[in-house]
Amino acid sequence: MSDQEQFLLRTVGGPHPGSRVSPGPWPLPAELLDEGGKYVKESESQLPPQPPDGHLMRGAQYIWVAE
């Protein structure tokens, strides 16, 4: 297991919908560029930093915006 905090990215719509885990960095980016548009951060966790072996994950949800 990693000794760094992991983050959950949830993408809604677009070419790559779903959830994935990322090593960061925190705060997560405001936009994620992708084929034909971008994912724009809609919401972000308000939790404080979490230990790597904890049961909670900070993360963000992104919504698809086509070009």
C-alpha cells in the first residue's frame, strides 16, 4: 500500500465517465482536458487530509463540457 494519500476522481458524462483513484496532488485540478472537451470540477471534498491507511478518501466530482 502507498504511504501517500489517495484521492477519488469521479467524472460524469463525456468520453471517460466513472471513478478512479489518483495520487494527487491536492487540491485536485479545476479542469481535466479530454477528447473533444473537458471535465470541470463541480464539487470537492471538504475533509481535512486523511491518513494513507484511513477509511475515508477526499475527492472531487467533474462534469463533462463539450467543446
